[in-house]
Amino acid sequence: MLAQVILSGFLLGGTYALMAVGLSLTLGVMHIINLAHGLFYTLGSFIIYTLVVQPKVNSFLALILTFIVVFLVGLIIERILIRPIRDSHLNVMIATFALAIFAEQCIHLGWGVKYLSAPPFIKGEFQIGQVILDYQRLLSFAIGMALVAILAIVLKKTKLGKATRMVQQDREMAMVLGINVNLISMVVFGLGAALAAAAGCLLAPLYLIFPAMGWNPLLISFAIVILGGMGSIGGTVIGGILFGLTTLLTSYFISSGMVNVVPFLAIIATLLIRPSGFFGKSIF
């Protein structure tokens, strides 16, 4: 039983990390706190539910379509809402919080308040010794890690990635060198939103879907970013896995009611001992 809890926590943490990487990317490059990040997780879950249940679109195709749609939504939000107030961190926090509340009410109107459940991408389960896990959890972990790996390669090997790293390190110098900082910021915000939506798609078959579901993943993402260090993709992945393990081990050894308490105590300890996170401020 303990081995099953550990493996489940490991796989769950990998999917948590996917969402946290999107937030870490936005924080590291744009230096803003986006309180609407959980909204994109919610959008991902509702969009894939709508595509898979009603028109019966293939789940993998629905994931790709959701990623693209939320990426475009992120571009529009950055251009219309974030850019005019980007220099005021407080205004960005207020605006994104208001956006999340407004969108949540719109989802209430569009989908109602009842709990929904999306079908799994793939059915069945496998067994390793005494450990039994379903294919959906393994698939969610694999796709999440694949998306994180693709993002890391893009940031390190492509022209867009090098420009993004330049903006992250020194925005003013990037402008002097002719880099379109506004375009980079728009793309980064869109990617952060799309990664959160992808996490919502992958976890939709495992958890209930409802309009206010994005707030807890938002808190989890902030916790993981604090653990791993802002802007560090590797640190965020490790932080996500640690968070997933801590969450399920807390439920197993202590109580399910303590799931959202003990991990955040670890966050407080991290801030007291190493405020920059375990992996500091890496440039991706």
C-alpha cells in the first residue's frame, strides 16, 4: 500500500509540475503575479470535457485543440489586460484576480454548477507486484513531462528561446538589442496559460470538474514554484514531484484533512531557510 501511495504521488506530482512550469515561466520572464493562472486550468478541464463528451472528439486531439485555444486566449489577455498595467504589480494582481472571478461566474452560466467528470484518455490498469495503477495516471505523467521537455528544448535551442532568456535576464538590454519584448511577453503569457490548460486536461479524468476548481491548483502552483525556485524548469519539476509525494503521504500517514496543511508548512519552512527555493533563480 505504501509503495502504491508513493508511486501515485510521484505520477501526480509530475502533472502538478506541468501547471507550475507555466506559472514559473510567467513569473521568471514577465515578473508578474498572475492570479488567473488557475482559471486556465479550469478552462482546460471544461473545454476538453465539452469536446470529448458532446461532439465525441478524440481525447488526444481535444488536448491539442485545447492547448491552442487557451494559448490564443492567453495572447489576447496579455495584450488587452496585462500590457497596459504591466509596470504595476499590484494592478496586475487585482486585474487577474478580477478576471478569474468574472470568468468563474461565466462558467457558472455556461456549464452550470453541477460536478462533471471527463472520460479517461485510455482505460485500464497495470500491476507491478502489489502496486496497481491505472493507465490514465501514467499517461498524464508522460504527456506532462514530454511537454515540459519540449518547452526546455525550445528555450535552450531556438531563437525564440534565446530571446526569451535575454528578456528574463535584462529586459532593458533586450530592448536595446532589438528584441521585441512585447511579443516575447505575449508568447510567454500564452504558453503559461496553455500549459496550465494542458494540466487541466490531463487531470480532468481523475478529478471532478466544477467552476471554482482552479483555486487549489493555483495555490499548489505557487507552492511548487517557491520550492523549486522561480524560473527554474528543473527545480519546478522536482518541486512538483515532492509536492505530489508529500500530499499523498500526508493523507496516508496522518489524515486526508491535513493534505492542504502539511505541504504548505513545508513551503513556510523553505521560505525561512532558503527564500530563493532549493534551486535558486535559474535561467531555465
